[in-house]
Amino acid sequence: MPSILSDGTRIHFDERGSGPPLILLMGLGAPGSLWADHVSAYERHFRCFLIDNRGAGESDQPPGPYTTRMMAEDTARLMQSLGIERARVAGISMGSGIAQELALAHPDLVRSLVLISSWARCDAYTRAVFDHFKKMRALASPADFVQLLQLWITSPAYYAQNLGNLARDQDNAADGYMPLPAFAAQSDACSSHNTLDRLGEISAPSLLTVGALDIFTPMRLSDEMHARIPGSKLLIFDGRGHIHHWEDLQRFNAQTLQFLLEH
């Protein structure tokens, strides 16, 4: 897997497909490879860059603190190192926070934005969720923590319908498990993320997607972003949770691909 150096931190990425560049930013604790089910649709139209954010996957795991702005600068340096002058950018959960900061700090780099399961600032509830995740990550076994995470990020129907696959994920949780200090640093980056008062400065065409049953980053957080990002579109997935992008994969891929092609 290729990499670039960002302020002394090695940032790894994978590249798939051909065409105009598409930057893909994953969420808390997750490597860029988890974009695979979406890239299978995107790579026929775009040159996709699946990034391991600092602390995740094959990227370095420097001591914290991390911030979404810091990870946005990692992304900007990666683009500049690869000679990418402007790209479409999509981010899931924490990745959407990174994408917001990238669009605000480097508007010339961002052609359009897809912000998935997003928030612009944590309220007391959401901050408590991230703090709880950090505490439980320190106390629980890998299998127990993954089960806890699954219960938070899936809708009840999806959880019930996929018990076998989810149980296998729990059994395999120790494989590639992110070290606690890196997970805690990413959690703190999520808690401290705050772009709410700057969202009006985003000039790139923006699509927000959210699951109506998301209890992790509830729909009200996407609603307030939609109200503040000029000309933004909001796509709601009824009956779906935080990972609506996997729960309703075909619809998500089709509608986000259409937006990316139009912008």
C-alpha cells in the first residue's frame, strides 16, 4: 500500500479505478479499506483514494491529540503530494468531519462533498457517546466492544437480520484491532470537532446522507448542517441507522454516484 509523509506521520492509502479523483475518508477506528463495497460502484467512474486516517489501518499511530483539522491537513498533503489539484470528497462519520475541515481550509481542493452520518459539533449527548466508547474500549474485550459498537451503529431490523455476520465480526475483532491510544485520540478528535459556525463558508456542492434511526449521530445533527451549508441536499434513509450506507447499499451507491457524477 503506498503512503506519503504528512508532518512526520506516514499516511497510507489505496488507489482503485480510473477517472477524476475521488477522496474517501473513513470513520472512527476504521481503515480506508472499509470503503470497498462503495468503491465497487465508484471505481468505474473515478480514481478512488481510500485513505487510512492517522491512527488507523497501515498509517502511523503518533501520540495524540488528534483533531479533524489535523487529519484534513494530512489529506491535503496527500493530495498535493500526488498532484491532485481538485477532487470530489466523501467522508463517513469522523471522515465527514475531516471532509468539512478540508473544504473550509482548502476550498480550492474540493470539487464536491458527500457527508455521511455527519455532525458539525457535538451536543452533550453525542459527546457522552464518544466518551463512553473511549472508556469501554479500554475496559472491554475486542469481541465485546465490537458488539457494543454494532448495537449503536445498526438499525434494529438490520441487526436482527444479520446476526450471523455480526457474530463473525465479533469473533474476528482482535484482528487488526486499533491500539487504545490511537482509538482514544480519534475519539477525542470526534468530540472536539466543531465547524457549525463556519458551515456557511462551504462553497462546494454538498450532499448529506443520514439514517432516520441513527442513535449515534442523530438526524437532528444533519438537519442543522443542511440548514447552514448553502445549497446542500439532504438524503434520508428511512428505517436505517448510522451505517445506512451499508444497510441500504444499492440505493446509497446509486444516489451518491449520481450526485458525484453531476458535480
